[in-house]
Amino acid sequence: MQVPAQTHCPPGPSLRLRGRPAPRPLPARARLDPDAGLGRGSGRRIPKPGRARPQRLRLRWPRSNSAMTASSVEQLRKDGNELFKCGDYEGALTAYTQALGLGGTSQDQAILHRNRAACHLKLEDYDKAETEASKAIEKDGGDVKALYRRSQALEKLGRLDQAVLDLQRCVSLEPKNKVFQEALRNIGGQIQEKVRYMSSTDAKVEQMFQILLDPQEKGTEKKQKASQNLVVLAREGAGAEKIFRSNGVQLLQRLLDTGETDLMLAALRTLVGICSEHQSRTVATLSVLGTRRVVSILGVENQAVSLAACHLLQVMFDALKEGVKKGFRGKEGAIIVDPTRELKVLISNLLELLTEVGVSGQGRDNALTLLIKMVPRKSLKDPNNSLTLWVIDQGLKRILEVGGSVQEPPGELTVTANSRMSASILLSKLFDDLKCDAERENFHRLCENYIKSWFEDQGMAGKLRAIQTVSCLLQGPCDAGNRALELSGVMESVIALCASEREEEQLVAVEALIHAAGKAKRASFITANGVSLLKDLYKRSEKDSIRIRALVGLCKLGSAGGTDFSMKQFAEGSTLKLAKQCRKWLCNDQIDAGTRRWAVEGLAYLTFDADVKEEFVGDEDALKALFQLSRSEERAVLFAVASALVNCTNSYDCEEPDPKMVELAKYAKQHVPEQHPKDKPSFVRARVKKLLAAGVVSAMTCMVKTESPVLTNSCRELLSRVFLALVEEAEDRGTVVAQGGGKALLPLALEGTDVGQTKAAQALAKLTITSNPEMTFPGERIYEVVRPLVSLLHLNCTGLQNFEALMALTNLAGINERLRQKILKEKAVPMVEGYMFEEHEMIRRAATECMCNLAMSKEVQDLFEAEGNDRLKLLVLYSGEDDELLRRAAAGGLAMLTSMRPSLCSRIPQVTTHWLEILQALLLSPNQELQHRGAVVVLNMVEASREIASTLMESEMLEILSVLAKGKEDPVTRVATACLGKAVEYGLIKPNQDGE
């Protein structure tokens, strides 16, 4: 649920340019009191320009003591009502809660509970709204407002039968209340429609199951159509309920037992519809089918069936998790057993599946994917990580067993090329979800004990498994991996096994050596002790699989200096030779994808060197091979591809050092990083052009679509950085859009790290500014762009991001009313108003232009028309500023508002004594567009009131309009003529003898 924005939204930072905190304009007076009536309304209060920036409305908190009086409760309730009027529903909740804590009469408590219900309705938290309204009714059974609010909450929760009872009670208490009567008619119609639909589907459901379970219909088109219809029916709430109540789960179990792929897929997809967002049906389904039975379907060899089972389990988990949050209450209100137990049973079965012999590699990967999505907290703000701790205690060894498996020797678990990487990601997420040192120490202890159990007294096979497990940890929670490397004998065994004559032993050891070089401390140790060994392996080994891994180890060590041109680990030209060999292996399609992946890993490290970047982007065959590999089933390559692209586009964060600090460092003989000459902007732009020509956008679009745990939030952030670099130049944005870049950016802007989402949102803003948004984001996709753009208006974004977001929102607001309503729903208006006071002229101008387009919406017009605010005054004053573009935006907003709301015309003379001078200056401007907008404002004012027209005609405005009316035929002339014609109609002026 999205929490509404704060009532007062401060302006954002400047464009890395100077900015100052600024006051914001005053919104409309509130219309809704939670204690008065059942209407709708909202309002915000913002102080007048010139005053200091206001703080959030302060509550007058009474002191808690035994002598608390009823007046304190009443005062808090009034404060809560004021906050509610201003649209600050969270603040109102706090006030009402504080008042409840002070006691008070039963009547007072009933009012406070029903007011809290009103807040929860506004915040769209319907479960809590129902709870609060019920508490109010317990205090006062005849509280009609509480009954009505509970009926609203129950209707939203889909419990129509209960909602109608409350409404009937409301009507009996107030028979003449039209609001209650209309609501009762509406909900009665909904219930009748549902009954009709349910009765009409009874026969259809029965017929579909008869066809599907008829052995005579095997493989027929009729059976295929029946399965499709069943899936479609289950996607609708009423249809899913009908299937469930028609003994559907037992019948679907029979379809699963047939073992036929088509029938199993139909059954699994139908179960998805039954369980989706419905906790009670989910628990009942698990009870009928058995949790173990559902989880076991993951392990089948058929990939499509395994994926369908994965989707079903994800839906079941979401339904159960939502039940935990909502206090064990399902969508239809059925009280059931504690869903936490069902969650743990489900996860326990998934953990057991990880180490079962006979489970397919794809099924094992799907189980890991589910655990990655299910277990860790979605947000670190959630204090409860008990599920993570439980999984670590119950299943860490099983996860490590998958991560330490060696592919395809006899007796080992069946794994895919992506299994160990998925295990690393799961371990990393579990470790990151821990909250304190004691929890992390327990994680380290369990990992070390597992590694020791294999390393000691298990022979060579045990040592290989232990070292492979260390590699898995180094790719995931590297702190745990580095501690494991320090265990007695582990590092020595890695070095020794590199010289082994057995290929499988060399592979495990070399990979561990590569991952161990991740930290500078470890890299320096290996540089001193392992470089010669890696070189020897590279030169003498006859196996390409060994040579390429040894090469990657050398690449990683050679890039230890990063982008610092002055810190090179190897002799001049060595990194170029390593890169050339990596490109050679990458382009060799005779080598399997799993081995070629290591060539990309090497390039990901070597592309820190600008010379390597230049050669790499100039090699069309290498780029083509890289993009083809990114589309392959070898998902573990995604992060390396993204890293190489970030390096080639220089889209990593790099701050310019302070020249004075550089001089000071040189004087103190400290190391000063140096930029490579080929990392200058001109070289970077040239590399971007080559990447675009090679089809990088299409490749990245395919990477974003990947449904794999390998596409981590970190990987998403890298892709977002590359996209932002690709759209930096306006001339390249058309190419990005044509290759599907706009579509790929949307999921990146909505999911991932905060930095990644911001980078993707900024790239979306750049595309929206220079391209036609309706072509860039066709169909419904254009409405998804609004939220990422609004996120760039927040204070934590740079001034450049604020500016680009305002420009993009201006374009969107000018398209249609539905987009404007979407912008309003995302609470963007207060932030746009705040930026209208920004000191930097470009941001101020962009905000004013955005407000000009938003003024076409009724809600924004209401804000300007409301009493007690200075929004109109601000536009009038901006119409007289020196900045011509700012004047144009403000004058356009005035023209729009005075046309839509004639009542504003009479207020313009009241907002400032300089209003007449400002309008005259607009009409006398050499810019015809400014003239036209000013003339429209004057025409609207003349048509609005004879009194205002009289004031205008008594000033120099008459002479100005007369001159403009005599000009050549154009829009300004026509408007000026209309103004004079209206004045003649009023009898304020008379036409001359020529009729002019």
C-alpha cells in the first residue's frame, strides 16, 4: 500500500547548482471532517511566499498524567480532524491514537475509533478500517457512521454479504439518507450479478472436468479447449470460488495424477487462480493435495511442468505471507489456522528437495529461486527476520551442499550450470538479512563447521567439496568465504591442487583461486604466491577449460588497480595480450558456453583498462559473440556482461578530485589516482556509438527479461547505469527506443537497488523529454512511467534529476487527462509547487511549465480557486519576470486558468498592485507567443466582469489593444479585436465612424 505524500513537500536540491530552501504555495482549504457527514474532500495548507519554510502541522500533545481531562481528548481529536482535512491521514491516525490512550468516555472512544476507520479507508488499508469500525460499533451499536465505514471496508475486501447487512442497518437507522440508499442499491446489484454468474458457471465447470477426466477424449481438441477454459475461469475471482466449491481441488488432483503434461499444466495453472490472493483456499488446497506432493512436482524432468509448479508455489507463499500480515484473515474472512506454520512446512519441504537424489537440475534451481524470493525480508525496515534465522538453522547445510556440488560425477546431486550461482545468491541474501553480530557469527560458525567436516578425514573428494563450497561462499557472502579461506590448510590445498594432473581437481582449485583474489589483501597474497602458478597452467595445460580459467585469474590480478592508470600490476602490454586471448576464446563457438563464460569474466576485469576498452568495442565479432552469449541458457554470465558494459561506457560513479587536495597529496608524497587519456568524454562517446551500432540495446533488453535469480538487484543496477550512459546524447535516444530500450527500462526503474532505480528513472526522463512519449511507451505502458518520474522529485535526488523529471512530467501532462490524473494520484503536485520556488531558474521554469499543463485538470483548478492561498499570485508575478521562458509558462497557466475558471479573473487585481503593469508588459512584448497569452488573459478578464473590463479600458490597455487590433491578421489581432468588441458591448467604449 502506498502511503500518501506529506502535506508539505519541500523543494528539492539544485542542479548541483546553488539552491535555497523555499516556501511553497498555499493549497485549498479542507472540506472534509471525519466527524462531519459522509462526503469527500481534501485540502492542504501551504504558507504564503516570503515566509520561512513551514514545518508540518504541530499537534498540541497534552502531558500524560492522572489529571488528564476530557478537554485534552477533545483537543487531540480536533487536531486529528485538522490533519485529516489537510490530507495527512498518517498524522491524523497518530492524533486519534494518542487521544485513545488518554481514556475518555465510551462515546469519545467510539468517535475516535470511527475516525481511525476513516483514515484507514483513505490509506486503502481495508482490514484495519474494518477492525476500527467494529470497535466503534462495540462501543456504540447505533453509530451509523461507523456502520457505513465498515460496510465500505467490507465491500473493498469482497465480503459483500457482510457489507449489505451493515448497510441495511444504516438504512433502518436513517431511512431518508440517500447516500445509504444508493450504496445499498449498488451493493445489491453486485450481489445479484455474482449470484447469476455463479449459477451460470455451475454446469460449465462440471462439463469441463468431465471432458478432462474422460479417457476417451485423450489428445482431442475438445480436451485442449476445456483445459484452456478452466484456466481462464480460474483467473476470475467468482470463477475460482465456483471451481473450489465444486470439489475442484480433488478433481484437479486427479488431473495431476494422470502424469500427462498437458493435463498437469492445466491443473497447476487452474490452482494458481484458486490460490491467488486467497489465504483460506490456499491452506485448504495444501491440505487436500499435501505440501509434499505439490513441492515434489518441482523435481520432475519436464521443464514446463516444473516452472508451472514453481509459479503455483510462489502464489501460495504470497497468499500465506499476506495472511500473516493481516492477522490470519483470508480474503473471504474465513478464520483459519496460523499461516506461519503452513509457511514453515512449505519452506521445509523446499529445503529437503534441494538434497534429494533424483530431483532434476531444473527443479533444484526452481527450489532455490523460490527460497530466494520467499525467505529474506522485502525491506530492511521490517524488524522481523525470524524466517531467515529459521532457514539458516534448519537448511543452511542443505544449501551449502548444493553450492559445493561438483557437476556430474557419479553419486553427486544433479545440478545445472546455474545451480551453484543460485545457491551463492541465496546465501548472500540470507547473510544480508541478518541484523546483528551474534546472528552473523552463528552463520560463520555453521559454514566453517560444514567445510571442516568435509575437509578433514574425507579424502580428496572431501577436500574438493570443501573447496567448492568456499568458492560458493566467495561468490555470495564473501565475508564468510574469506573467513573460510583462513581455515587451516584450505589455501595451501588450493595452491597444491592447481598443480594436480586431474582435470576436475584443477578446475575446482583454479576457480577457488580466481574467487579468492576478490579482496585487495587476498589479491596481493596471490600475486606473490600464485601468479607464477597461473602462468604455468596457462602455458602448459592442454585443456582449454583449465587455460581459460587460469587466464581469468591473471586478468583479475592484472586489474587490481581498477581505473587508476598509475597502478598497473603487470608489465606494459600484458593486459592487452590477456584481453586478446579472452576475445579469441569468446569468439570460438566450438567451445561450450560454460567455458566461454570465463572469457567474459576475464574481460569484465580487464576492461578497467581504457586500452582494452578501445580494442574490445572495436572488435565487432567479439561484441556479437558477447551479446549472443548473454541470450544463452548460461545465465551466470549476465553479471560479467553487465560489468564489462559498465566499464566500456564509464558509467560507474567517479568523483572529480579537488585540485587543492591533489596538490596536497603530491606534496605529502601520497598516491594520486590518474585518469587514462582514453577515458576522456570524447573517447567514451565514441565507444557508446560503437556499442549502439553493434546492438547492445537488444541484448540488454533480453537480459532484463531474464527470470532468474542471477539477475540480482546489483546486476539490475549495472544495466541501469549502462542505459543511462546510452541515452546521454539526445541523438542516440531514437536508436535506444527503436531497439526496445524504453520497455526494458520500466522494470529496472520499479525494482532493484535505490541507485539502480534512480538511474533507470533518469534514463526514462531523458527519453520522455526528447521523444514522443506515446510512441516510446505505447498503450498502457505510458502510465507506468509516471511513478519513476515522480520519484526523481524527492529531496535525495540531484538538481539535474529534478529538472529532467519536471520536463518529462510536463510532456506527459500535456497528452491527456488520464495521465494528469495519474500524476495527481502519485502526489506530485505539492512537489512541483515546491520547485516553483527554486532559486535555479531552469528548475523554477520547468516546474512552472509542468504546473501550466497540470492546470487543465479540475483538481488543480480547485486548488487555485480555493480561498486563502497564493498560487494565483505566484503565476501573476512570474508573468512579469525577466526570464522570457518563465513568463511564457506562467502566462500560459494564467490563460488556461482564467479560461476554465472565470471566478479567478476577479481575483487577479487583488493579488498584487502591479497586475496591470504585468499584463501591459505581456501585450507589448516583441514575442508574439507572450502577446497572445497575455491577450487571452485580458479577454477572459473582460468577459468575466464589466467592472474589470471598465478598469482595463480606463488604463493604457485600451490604447494597446487598439494598436494590436489594427495589425495584420493573426491570433493576437483576433483576440485584441474580441476584447474591444466586448468593451463596446458593455458600453464602455464606442466604435469610431469607420465602425472600428
